[in-house]
Amino acid sequence: MLAYYTHNLSPFLIQFGDGWGIRFYGMAYVIGFLAWFYGLGWFRKLGWSRLSDNQVSELLLYTVLGVLLGGRLGYCLLYDWAETVRNPIGIIAFWNGGIRGMASHGGIAGALLGFLFWAQKNKADGWAVADNAAVLAPVGIFLGRMANFINGELWGRPSDVAWAVIFPEAGSQPRHPSQMYEALGEGLILGLLMLWLRSRNPRPSGQVTGSFFIVYGGIRFLLEFFREPDIGDPMTMGISRGQLFSVGLAIVGFCLLGVRRWVAGRRKFGK
């Protein structure tokens, strides 16, 4: 009989007192935003970005606001609607991290809106900005999923694979470490694919962003089969809400690819 690893990790990188300290989940956001900030400097050297230091700093602010507001609103509206209606003030409870606080689909939508608002204000190509973000966003996703594992949340379905993990809050059954699967799929693999695609310098802008939505949605849909559905998740033919939202995101990606190519074609022929 296999001796499975029992999860006993602390969610704190540094703990100052009972329930207070610097959490790995919060640090995942910080490092993800720093990757975006310094990554844009790297992109300038590659010729993928022409933003000045001041523009990068302002764009970072829009990105942070977009991710945090979108992630929080996405969770409240998509996963916790009944509680949000009962207690609307709970929307501002950003301190409820991890499984009870943020939604990745909402964070992606919020970040995109942040890029487009910033671009409109600065008369820049927001889709080109989004294409660069698609390369760097998987860094934050990877770290966030690893933080989910450290927190012992969003665990997988019961399994007897050799690398299964026992999450005490989920009972004594060994389970898939689905957080790590998602870190590799939605983080590492997705990031490498987007870097390869961006390096091909696709035109028109928005092509990498649309591809990001499609690939992320597809990977997330498949990996959700290894993840335990949320309590109260109204499964539809065995499909979770996360999978339905991922399908929707992929559809948006396909539509975006078509629209951006159509717009580029009209510009090319002066119509």
C-alpha cells in the first residue's frame, strides 16, 4: 500500500501573529505583476514594445486594478451570486484569498479591460499590449496555482496514483494534486506556447490574445476533470461551472481572432 503525502504546508511565507503575515498567495500576485513590469522592458529590447518607463508604470497600475477588480467581481458574480445578493458589501473583501476570493476568468477579463482603457487614454494599440500580456500572464497563473497547493485548497478528485496527496480538510482520501496540474498546464505550457507564438510576430495585433483565450480555455476545461467540483456547483451533464466558463472564454477567443483579421482586412483594402 502506498504511503501518500499528507498536506501540512503553511499558507504563510512569514507569519507575524495568529492569522496575520505575508501569504504565498499574495506574493504570487506581487511577483506576477513584477514579471509584467520587468517583462515589458525585455520586450522593448526585442522590439515588441515601444512604451516609455512612465507608460509602463501607468499601465501596471491599470493592470493591477483590472486583475484585482475583475478577479473579485468575477468570483462574486460567477461563483457566489447568492451570497453577493445577500451581502453586497462582501464584494470588497479582497482579503478572502484563494478559493473564497478571486476567480481567474474574471481576472483575465479585468486585465483585458484595463489594457483597453489604458490604450484609449493614451491613444495606443491596446491589443498589442494584450498580446504581450498573454506571454507574461502565465507567470502569475503558475505562481497562483502553486499557492493554491500550498494553501491546501482547490484540491483534486480522489485518486490512487502514486503522486496523490491527502488534503486533511478534504478528508482522508488521497487526491489528485490538481493545483500542480493547472500550474503546469495553465502556467508553464501555456506560457511557452504564447512566447513561441508572439516570437513569430503575428499580425494583426490581438492574434496572440485570442489564441491565449482559446488555449487557456481548452487546457482549463481538460484539467477540471481532475479537480473536485466546488460545493454547490450545479454540474451540467458532468461539466462544472469552471469548464462552462472556459468554453465561453475559448469561444470569445475564436471570435476575437475573426474580428481582428476582418478589421485588418478592411484597413488593408481601405474599406
